[in-house]
Amino acid sequence: MANNHQLSAKQVRSFLDDGYLIVPNLFDQQEANLLLAAAQADPMMKDHTLDVDDRSGRNSQITVWNHPRNDIWGMVSCSHRVVDAMEAMLGGEVYHYHSKLLHKKPEVGGAWEWHQDYGYWYKNGCLYPYLASCWIALNRADKGNGCMQVIKGSHHAGRIEHHVDSGQNYADPERVEQLANRLEIVYCELDPGSALFFHCNVLHRSDANTSNRTRWNLICCYNAARNNPYKAFPHPQYTPLEKVADTAIKEMGLKLSVSSDSFYKPDQEVITRGHTAK
Ligand SMILES: O=C(O)CCC(=O)C(=O)O
């Protein structure tokens, strides 16, 4: 996949049917190493990190930004291999809605409750569920350190009511239980550089990190250009995306964040995921 960004018709079909698609080695080992090194070293990422609690009092770290920049993160979110795949799955031009870097520390990293991303994004003025995300493992994600779980095919249920608790939105537990009884829960165990594409209405969650390993991942989120939100907040309205070559990540190397302009800042109204900054 690293040298060929075209998804096959079968892969697109599988995304549409299941609400998710795993692409092993979307990024190669060298790219995954660069991204992990950047995640651990980037001072602006650290400065804009927010703690998100789970219900048991554990927390994990998230950094959210709206616009891609001329740094290693922008080279990923504007890469043909991610954006072309998104366009194939969402059926037309997409733009960068936002990206986020997530960290679950060993033994203390918190869980994410069952939710749909459209549970949040509906409230941001997106009229249609024409959004999807690309979840990229920077180090190995597995059951032990709290990998992503999805309920296969749950996006066909449409948007489910969400409630807020401990700073996180969670989908109506009664509906989640019924869907989980009928459908398969898939643990998305990924090696570094592998990716999970998932539809904004697919139910997903992750467990706490009870292992002695970290879990680092990057999530790039896209909206269809034809789904321009009627609110410009907290994430941008349609902004044309300039795609970059798949070779750009290695060419750019370890170029860390170049501007703090589009990060969420703790003094903004939109600081936690449980409210509007997701
Ligand atoms: O990475 C995870 O464990 C969950 C993140 C998530 O659910 C999200 O950002 O929508």
C-alpha cells in the first residue's frame, strides 16, 4: 500500500458495508519511526495537550489541531495515500476537518467510551454523515494497551443519541448493547504504520492501557466538500486541501510543528473532547 495509494473496489466496498477498513502498513516502518519520534519530541504538541478523563478516573492525552501545516503532521494528513482513500470512501472531494495526536501512558492511560464521531460532529453543523477518520498506529496497538474496537456495520443504524459524562460523550448504552448483541465487536490490533479508516457513524471505543507499554496514535479526520458545515466552529468549514506526494513524509523528515495557530488552547471554550473540541 505504501507505494500505491489506490484502494481497490473491494476495499471501498468493505468500508461501505462494515463502516471501517484496516489497511496494514499504510505507512512503512521508517515513516512510522519518524512519526513516533515526532510525537514524543514535538514541543508544540506537548504545549497543547489536553487531559481527558474516563469514568474510572484514568486519563489519556489528546492534542487537536484544525489546519494541516508544512510539517511532518501535514505531510501525513495531506498525503495522497490517505486523502485519495478518503475520497474513494466518501464519494468525492474531501477537506481536512482536523487531526489529533493521542497518547495513552503505560498502566494509567484511560479508556474511551462507546461513541460515534458524528455524535459530536452533528452538533458542529455537519448536516450529513459524510465524514470519516484515518487512525494511524505510531507504535503497536493491541488489546493490552487499549487498541480501538469497532462494532462492525453499526454505522447503518444512523446517528445515536449521545450523553456526556466525565468529559466524554457516550452513545445511548441501551442502543449500544442491542447493536453489540447483534453485530460483531472487532478489536483493531495494528502494527506501527498500519491504519484503520472508520466511518463517522461506526460505534467505537478503546479500553484503558493496563500494559507497561505506551500507545501513540494519530487520527486525521475529513469531511466531504459537499457537506460544508453551517458552523465554522470548533472545526473549519470547507477549505481546499492541497495533496502532497506520498514521498513527502520522508523528504520532510523530523520537521516538528511549525505554528501554534490552529491548536486548541486550554483557555479556549473548546478544550475538552466531552464538550465541543472533538
Ligand atoms: O484512539 C482511541 O482509543 C479512541 C479515540 C476516539 O475514539 C476518537 O478520537 O474518536
